[in-house]
Amino acid sequence: MAFLQLDALSKAFGPHKAVDGLTLGVEKGEFVSLLGPSGCGKTTTLQMIAGFVEPSGGAIRLEGKDLLAVKPAKRGLGIVFQSYALFPHMSVAENVAFGLEMQGVAKAERAKRVAETLGLVGLGAFAARFPRQLSGGQQQRVALARALVIRPQILLLDEPLSNLDAKLREEMQIELRQIQRTVGTTTILVTHDQAEAMALSDRIVVMNQGRAEQIAPPHEAYERPATPFVANFLGKTNLIDGKAVRPERIEFASSGLAGTVRTRIFQGNHWLYQVETASGLLTVIRQNAGGTMPEEGASVHLAWAAP
Amino acid sequence: MSKNGPIALIYHTLFVIFMLAPIVVVCWVAFTPEGFLSFPTTDWSLRWFRAIARYPEFISAFWQSLGLGALSSALAVGFSVPAALAIARHRFRGREAFTALFMSPLMIPYIVLGIAFLRFFTEIGLSGSFTGLVLAHIIVVFPFALRLTLASAIGLDRSIEHAAVSLGASEWTVLKRVTLPLVVPGLASGWALAFINSFDEVTMTVFIAGPGTATLPVRMFLYIQDNIDPLVTSVSACVIAITVAGLVALDRAYGLERLLVGRGHDGR
Ligand SMILES: Nc1ncnc2c1ncn2[C@@H]1O[C@H](COP(=O)(O)OP(=O)(O)OP(=O)(O)O)[C@@H](O)[C@H]1O
Ligand SMILES: [Mg+2]
């Protein structure tokens, strides 16, 4: 049995099934993302693991033991909330020390571990500040430090990066991945950003209306989507003769499916084409290698390897 | 911040004058040497301030009001916290009814409350007692305390408390270390508003206060029924001075804005 095992986990709010029979095993040290559109039940799943929402059916086991029988305060999980949920009336150091204090860790040891963890997230110099004196990214790292310092069995992250701007988000993704690698904590990340899920995870769980559509490593889910929903959710896709073909797999060739370039958009490192063909309007992505590319209105032939 | 236009400036000036005029007039008249309310007075004297010393019942009534206001407001705020948390977080049967019940003292004319309390306290042997006054004042100031505690309980982010729980805090620890500190600004302003209402409540209190428990407004009210001299204006001026001094001291010590609004003046 996996380290953390969700068995047919369900939650109904009245007649509405927010989570519908979710089964998932997470191995020790693994980084798993719950990915899906808004309202598909990601937060509800996380809250059930954390103990703030009571499941209406199913089981959660941690190392084979029934986690639902354990009170939320005793589960020993580290949680980073979407809103960070820092204690606004405590300094950064006090925020991070809170969990250790609850565990009864002695003062000297506490101070040492707080300093260590703040160093890990790169906030050593900010210990005396209050949350409102920090930027969004810094607050997010405090939240991460606060969750990590108690050496949780599992780290639960609910869209921790969604409030950050694109550049900061990317930096934080890399940092988050590095920290998780260093500490080796089993991590479950909730996100609706497919790029983020693919960049960070060992495996992703693509969710739709409370169900898992596919559970697979990012590369596999992208290349071999189990359902049209997964194919669409994980990036642009063309449906040709009932088969999903990724736009970057299609090339301009001297022969193949004939078509006319409708639009051409330059996006820096690649070109995005819309090509009118007998199989409908196809999206084509070509790397920008500096060469000349077909212009709008040009007649082209498209070729791709069978997926 | 945008600058005020001339019309807004005039409006605000008029408004401030409207607010301050009665206070200024009262303080002004307090300095008259005449034996009646003369305004505007051209001579100045401390006669009526010295006169306060000859009426020790005003001074004891002041302490009475202070104690009554502080105690009943503190108790009202204390009771309002669990009520506010319950109303803010739970959807239980009778929730609307409870809220309406808690707010109802606002709707009932104070004179009616005064007569009702008088009857009731006579019945149970509390008439004219300090305990009776405290009970009655808790009830009339409770809606003010509840309004503000409720506002801060509703504004509280549940996930902050969840974060504390996930870090291993017991329910009691969460309340003590997280919930209460976060609602303190609400409690402080609730207490202040309740205190002010208790301090100047006269319509109801006049019915239930005994000779030994009369509050300052009741004393003043009774005094002006028999006298036309400016003694009450000098008493009022003293109360105003004490209030201003108290506010300044509070602001120096804690920052009024932080205490009542929940933010420091440095805009943090
Ligand atoms: N307390 C609640 N009462 C009733 N319905 C709820 C409650 N909490 C969540 N739901 C419903 O359950 C469904 C799943 O909600 P959930 O918060 O898990 O979505 P999510 O996947 O986290 O979405 P998002 O990406 O927008 O955060 C939604 O349709 C939501 O409306
Ligand atoms: Mg969510």
C-alpha cells in the first residue's frame, strides 16, 4: 500500500458531488499535483486530507493507518493555504516558531530550527518583520517555512503560487521544487495551471467534476492523454480523424495534408499557425530557429508522425 | 490622495462647525461669572468650576458612571464574542431570531425599558442597586458591542485558524493565540461604543438609579430640573476635558487608529 492512500474518497454538498470516488496512492517523497478546472473538487480533496472537511464516503490511510480517525491538530501535516493565512499579529519568526511551540520544542532548539528553515526559503534577514511588510512572494515563502519547520509527514499546497505575477511564479516554482527535493517531503499540490503541474510534479492527477480522469507522470499524460478532456486541458491539441495530435508535432513538409495558412502569430521562441485543411482548422506550433517561415495565405503541406 | 475641491471644503468646514458648536458653547458658558446661563459671556471666571467642589455628589456620580460604563461594556463585549463567533460562522436554526433578539434593545424606546426594569427590579429586590444598573446597562449597550465584534468576526479569515490547527494548536490555544488577538480591534471599538452609550444614557437610568447609585447624567438631569445656574456647564466642560485628555493619552500609548480600526498610523 502507498504511503498516503485515498480510497474512493467522496464529498457531497447536498445533491452536488464535489469529489466523487477519488482513488489515489501517493508514495513517500513523491510530488503529486491535483490539476483541474475551477470547481472540480481540488480544494475539497485537500481539505479532507487536512481534516477540515469531513468526507461523505471513502477512506484516507497514512502508512496504513486510518487518518480520518485522527484530529486535524494531530495529523502532523504542513499546509500552505491559497491566501497564505499567515498570523498577521506575529512576526515572521513567531509565525514559523508557532508549530514548534505547539510541539513543545525547547526555546533554544526552536530558534535554531526557525533560523534554519528561514534560511532554506531565503528569508533569513526578514525574521523580525511582520507579514504585512513583506511582498506576496516573501509571504508565500514564510507560509512554506511555517509548514516545513514542523517536519510534516506530508506537505499540502493549495494554489500557493496563484497570487504571484508570472515571473515571480516561475522563480518560486523552481525554488519550491528545489526545496522539496532537499527536504524530501511528500507533497500534494493543488493547481489549475497545467504548466505549473507539469513543471513540478512526479505525477499529476487530472480532475474533472470530482473525478480523476487520469493519474500519470506529466510527460505521459501529455503524450498519451487518457480522455479528450485531459488532452485539451494539458495544452493545445488538434483532433485529426479522431486522433489527438499536439500542434508542435506537426511540421511543414513538401508533401502531406494540403492547407492554407490562415493566421501566423509570432510568440518569441515559437510561431503559432492556424492552417485551413480538409480536416478542419489545425493549430501548428513551430520553433523559431531563425529561418524563413510560411507567410499568411501561403499554400503548405502538413506532416506528422502517428502518435 | 486627491485634494478636496472648494465646495467639498466648505461642506466639510460647515459640518465640523455643526459638530463642534454645541461643545464650544457649553465650554464657553462654563466660564461665566453670572448666576445664569449667559451667552456670549464677556467676563471670565472660574466661579462655576470652584462650585463643583461644593457638590461632592457630582464627583461621586462621575465615578459611578465611569465604573458602570466600564463594567457593563466589558461584560457586554465578553458576552458578544461567543455570540458573534456563532452568528458569523454557523448556520444554525434560529440564527436570525437570535440576531434580532440581541439587537432588539435598540428598537425599544428607552423610557419603556426604564419602566420595565423598574418594575422587574422592584420585584426581585434589585431596585436602586448597582447590580441592577449593571444588568440594565449590559442589555442596552449589548447591540453596540455585538455590531462591532460581529463585523470583526465576519472579517476573520477562517484559514488562519485552520493554519494554527494544522500546526498542532488545540481549540483553546487557537482562540487565545489567534482568534482573540485578531478580533481585539473590534472588541476595543465595541467596548468604546458601548461605554459611550452607557456613560450618557439617562432616559432609562433615571428610572432605575437610586439616590446612592445615580450616574452623572442622571445627577445633571435632576439638578437642572430645580436650578438654572451654569453649574452643569462647568461639569460638562470637565467631562469634555477628561474625554479629550483620555483620547490623547490612548493615542500616545497605543495609537487610536490601530486600536479602533486595526491599522497603525504608519500605514503598515
Ligand atoms: N462548503 C461548501 N458548501 C457547498 N458547496 C461547496 C462547499 N465547498 C465547495 N463546494 C462546491 O464543491 C465544488 C468543489 O469545490 P472546490 O473548492 O473543491 O473546487 P476547486 O477545485 O478547489 O476550485 P478552485 O480552482 O476554484 O479553487 C464546487 O462546485 C463548490 O461550489
Ligand atoms: Mg480551490
